[in-house]
Amino acid sequence: MNILVYKISKNMAFLKKLNYLDFKFELFKPSVCEILVMDDMNFHELKPIVKKYDYKLLKTRKITLNIYVIFLLIINIKPINAKNYFSKYIELCNPKLVLTLNDSNILFYKLKKQFPLINFFAIQVGHRSRLFFHQLKSQKNLQCDYLFTWGKNYSNLFLNHIKCKCIELGSFLSNRIQKRKKKRSSVAYISSRYPAKKIKVLSAGIEVKSDIFWKAENYLLPIIYNFCKKKKINLEIIGKCNSSNNSGEAVSEKNFYKKILNNKKFFFHKNKGSGSTISPYKVCDEVELNIGVSTSMVAEVIARGSKCCIIDIRDKFSKVKNWSNPLYPYSKKNLKFFVNKIDENKIIKTLNKIYNLSSKAWEKEKEKIIPHQILFNKKNNILVSKIKQVLSSQ
């Protein structure tokens, strides 16, 4: 067994950085299913939709290796790599639908060509930068059946690189959570995580030192704190790190902000997932104003109807252009809630303007990006209906 594992770990590109002792093993042939979910990223969010069907999860992160699949590759003299492994797995499961919540997984779009009779659905789960679409230019033969995007702007960009039909869904994660109208006198800063490593990898081949990448937080948080103090309102920080896995990252994230603010008073919300009783989206709904830098959540918040200011200054510190803008590809001109300069006076002026904006005026302002940039589809009914349609027609 150890020899076999050694061969697998040495030959499979998507496993080569992992120690084989971290693998789990399946010995038997993968069973036939209706839906095969590829990639376990955010699977707990997708499970309520697929659990009514005969589904199977193909894990690509905490790897579960199927020895039967590996054996077939060996006896058929096939290179043991990610594409061949996933292709054989899909072939054996023979699903009606392959579904992923990882729309940035290029390999997913390369598999469709081999299975013309199987539907492939990808769901956009975050904002995609100019750099991401630039990387797609170097790829060929990318395709799927349906790609569920945040809005028309993204659909147009994906269609330039991937052969597919696009359906505007909005944010899958946000759509699951019912909107709340009750407000409290607080401002929420939406975290983009914390410097867990010395190097921050932005995308393939592009890295930035963490102390430079997180300068935006060091600059911005004291300004936000003083704004709240002057207004006599509370500062809340919505954590990015998932606290449900007990990794300790949520504690480190809170300590990161405590250090920036010199232990001044603020309330930290641990991120327990969008489906929890205190989900990040619910917090955003309940405060008077949300603020963020480069997190996808700022656009999601606006689609939910809540006030939000985007202080897009990450690239001013990192010197990496075309990466951070969470509203790409929308033109930033004439947006009252958008700042992309390191200018304290302008930031404070923008925070005051949006905080004091009436509900009616905010509705008019957010319509500049809704629904063509991102929309809100309650309970993801568009996706649910399409899955039902595809499975019932085969």
C-alpha cells in the first residue's frame, strides 16, 4: 500500500505538496449518482439543495483517494494526474449533472468536452478581478453547460473565455439568507482575513508580502474607529475566517484587529457561516453602514439593499494593479460610496455622506450597479428550478 501511495503522491500534480498520511482512502468503485458535486468548497451551503437528490461529493481539498479509480488508471496505462483522475471518477459515477461552487477552477471547464451528455454547472461565489480574466486568455477549450453569475457584467466577461450559457443568479451564499430590516446604531467593517502567512498569494505567479498587503487595514481601521467615536456609535468587525472548524484562525483574526486598534473597544463577530443564526449577512443587514476594502461581501451587501462604502485602496499599498476592485468590471465613476485614494478627508466625507443618506436616496444610488453587476435571487430559486429541469428531462 505504501508503494502505491508513494506513486500516487509523486505523480498527481494536485497532491504533490501534501503528505500521503493526510489522505483518506476509498476502496470501492464510486457509485452511480444523479448529481456529482466537484470540490468540497462551501459544500455545506450547497447541501440543502442537492440532498433531495441522489448525490455524491468529489472532494478536491481534504483529499479522499479512490483506490479503484487509481487502479483503473494504472492498468489502462494512463498518467496519474488530476484531469485523468477526475475524468475517470466522473465516468464511473455517470451523473446527470456535475456541479461546482468553485467557478475559478479551470480544470472543471476542461472536463466538459469529454462528457457531452452530462450537464456541467458552475456557480460564481466571489468577485473576479481583471487578473483572473486575463489568466483565462491563455486557456483553450474551456466550456460548461451553464455558468450562474453574479450579474450581466460578469456573464459578458465569462462568455469571452468559456463556451457556455450564462444565467444571472446573484450571490449564491447571500441569496440563501433572508433579508432583515431592523437596524442598530453601529458601523460594521467587513474583514478580508488577516496576515496568517508572510506571503500573500493574490493569483498564479503574483505574490505580495503580507505586511504590505495588510497596510490598508492598518491605515483604515483607526479612521473608521474615530468616525464611530465622533458619531457615538459602535464599531463591529465581521470576521472572514470560518470559526466552525476550530482552527484558531478566528481568534488570530480578532487579535490582528485588536493590535491595529490598540485594544480599543469594538465587537468582533466570528464567522460561523452564512447559514448560522448570526451569519455575516444578517449582521450587515442590521447595522447602519458597512465598510470594506477588497472583499466580495461589499457587493453582496449592496445587492441586499444595505448601505455600504467601498474603500478600494489595497492596490495603492501593494502596487498590484487590476486586482482588488470588488466591483470590477463596473466603472467606478459617479459612485458616491466608492473611494480609491489614500485620502483621509475624502474617506471621512464619504462615510458621512452615505451614513446620513436617506433610504430613498440609497435605493437610487445602489441602482447604479444593481442588477447588472450583482442581483439578489431569494433562496436561489433560479438555480433550484434549473437543476430540477435538467434532472427531470433526462
